[in-house]
Amino acid sequence: MSAVTAIVTVTAIAIATAAAIQLGIRLWLRLRLQLRLQLRLGLRLGLGLRLRLRLRLLFRLRQRS
């Protein structure tokens, strides 16, 4: 392998690695953002459900007494 081929190969590998890392970082950030949004939505929905259940229980207890 001549010096030129070696330099070209190393450069190509470096570029490919950098591109792969950049893509990985982008995907990771996108996933993190999606998870954060899902968690927020989940918490909101969860709180809403809990509140509704509590109100329903209170309503039933009031009707009984």
C-alpha cells in the first residue's frame, strides 16, 4: 500500500466515522426529545385520569350519604 493510498483510506475512514457519529448524535437527540414529549404527555394524561377517578369517587360517596 503506497503512502497516497494509505492517506486516502485513513481520510475516508475518518470522514465516514465523523458522519456516523454525527448521525448517531442526531438520532439520539431526536429520541431524547420524543421521550421527553411522551413523558410530559403521559404525566398530563396520568394526572388527568387520577383527578377524574378521584372526582368520580367523591361524587359516589356524596350520593351515598
